[in-house]
Amino acid sequence: MKIQEQAVLGANDAFYLAFSNKDMESMQKLWSDTHEIAVIHPGWPPLLGHEAVRSSWKRILEGGMSPAISCHDANAKILGDTALVICTEVLAETELVATNVFVREESGWKMIHHQSGPMPALGNPAESDILH
């Protein structure tokens, strides 16, 4: 694996660690301060801009809405100074698919977008139609 892919996956791991630990301070540091940011939480409308995104994380992490979460099968693609990570989020017995977008800044890879949503169960006929 290339060094930049490892760095992006490290930033992705830090995101899930902050989320799992309900660590608002670490979560804030992961997001870009210089680029526009966005988040689409499952079942929520899109939230655009620093104030809306940070407020949503504050409500989730400090308001008791933060479930135990882990990330699996993370795959990073570097596109110049932008990186895309697609992974599986596991919350209790639920699996979600997530897309995390990062930009390279002087201080490292910073998140600019997070979106997660339901994933069909394995063996679901809809999944087999898509994959074949």
C-alpha cells in the first residue's frame, strides 16, 4: 500500500475512533477548516457548511445519540489532493456503507464529506442484480 493511502486510511481510522469514543474535540480537528464541508447522516437531510456539520456532530456525540461504531473493509483512492474512502460501518447488528472524502492540507488529510446509509443484507436479490 502506498504511503498516501496509508495516511488517508489513518485519518479515516481517527474519524471512527473519535466517533466511537464520543470525542468531540478530536472530531472537530478531523474536519477541514479551509474547505467547505458536508455530511449526510442516515435518515437526515444533507447538512452543508461548518456550522451545520459541527452542530450535528455535537448533538450526536454529546446528546447520547452516538452508537458504538466500527469501520471495516476501508478502501482508499487518491485523486491528487483529494481522497475517497469507501467502507462498511458496523453499529450493533447493522451494517451501513459509508463514503468519506478527504483533502490534503498542510496539517495532513482532513475530512470534507461523510455520508452513510443502509446496505442490503448479503444474499438480498437486489444486491445480486447489481453485482452481476
